[in-house]
Amino acid sequence: MNTFFATLRGFRFRRGPRRLAGGIAGGLADLTGLDVWLMRVLVLASFLLPVLGVGAYLVVWLLTPWQDGTIPLERVLDRR
């Protein structure tokens, strides 16, 4: 399991430092070069898709490293 989380840390994608909630839109904006507010609107628009929008957001939120490299799912699993 540690190699899985190490692989996630190896990707360029991190939660954005300019975050409102989970930082996913901010991270996507930094990765793509789009304006952070445009990305927030696109993420919110994806929530209109049945299950995919909210479900995908939750999965990404659990697996995306913070700026310091910690991953929420890894922290939850380490507590057990």
C-alpha cells in the first residue's frame, strides 16, 4: 500500500494553495493553467452529472496529496 501512496505523491497534481473547500479545483487550475474561478465553476458544473461529479470529487479528494505530501486516505488507514 505504501508504494501506491508513493506513486500518488510522484504525480505533479497537488491540492491548490488557493483553496476554498478541498483544494481540488485550485490544484486542477495550477496543473492546467486555467483561472481558479473558472475551474471552480467547471467542478461545480460536473456535480450536475449523476454520481460521476460528486463521486469523482470524493475519490480525488481522498487520494490527492496536500501541499506537504500527506494524503487523506493514507492518514485514515494509518490510524487503524
